[in-house]
Amino acid sequence: MKKGQEKYVCALCDQTVGGKLEGDICPIWSMTYWKCYKCEFLIRAPKPLDVCPKCGENCGFIDVTCYTPECGGPGQIGSRL
């Protein structure tokens, strides 16, 4: 980080980075796993899609990302989902 550069802190994990964060969330947390509610197609993206690329319907996506150490933490898919 350059001297005098602003520091930004992730609202979820307190990681300090030298650049602005999307919604105060660092890249570790911003890539969420989303599963299509109808066909179970899985994507990794900052926010869910409007239409599922697999079934072609606007059926909604559910967040299946793990947020606790018990299932592996950020970057993992929750095993109960």
C-alpha cells in the first residue's frame, strides 16, 4: 500500500485493503454462491442473475455460500444447502 493511500476495512472480516470495496465487503466475501431454486444450477457472482442460464426462467436464486468455520468459511458452499 502506498504511503498516504486510504485504507478500507471489510465490514464482515475486518480485512484491510488499499482500494474501495463493493458495499464495504472485501473480494473474499463478495463472490457469493447462488443456486437456482428450480433447477439447482450453481453460479458464483456478487449478486444473483435475473434469469437462470440453465432453465431460462426467472425462478430466483438462493444464497448457498458458507459463512461459518463449520462448513469451511468464505469461498465454500454450505454443506446443509
